[in-house]
Amino acid sequence: MATKEKNVWILLLFILSGLVIGGLLGEFAKDISFLSWLSYGQSFGLSNPIELDLSVVKITFGLMVNINIASIVGLLIAIFVYRKI
């Protein structure tokens, strides 16, 4: 009996693509009056990057996450599509 295995990497690809496409749609929708609610969101992360100076190598760590309503909708659609495949 063959079972249908789902790959975690495909799920991550779907989630990332849903977040990115949803975020882009939210940014495009902020200028349209009846869709401006899709661009409402929050940013969090390291506003000032952390630097590690080892005299030979200088490494900078930083991460900012911008989440809006459209990216959450994109995430939910991506998970729904993944479950249907």
C-alpha cells in the first residue's frame, strides 16, 4: 500500500512564498482606500545590528520581520494549498 508522504521542505517553500506574495500584495494595497486594511501590520527584530569584531573578520548580525494582514492571509492560503496537494 503506497502512502503519500509530504515533504517538510516543500511546506517551508509554500509558507515562505505565501508570506512574500502576501506581503507584496499588502504593500501594493496600502494606496487603495478599501484595501488599505491589508497593509496594517507590525515590525519587530533587531533595529540596531549586533557586530562581532574579531580584528581579522567583522561579522554583523541583524534581523527585521515585517508582518501585515495580507502576509498572514498568504500564509493561510499557502498552508491550505499545501494540504490539498
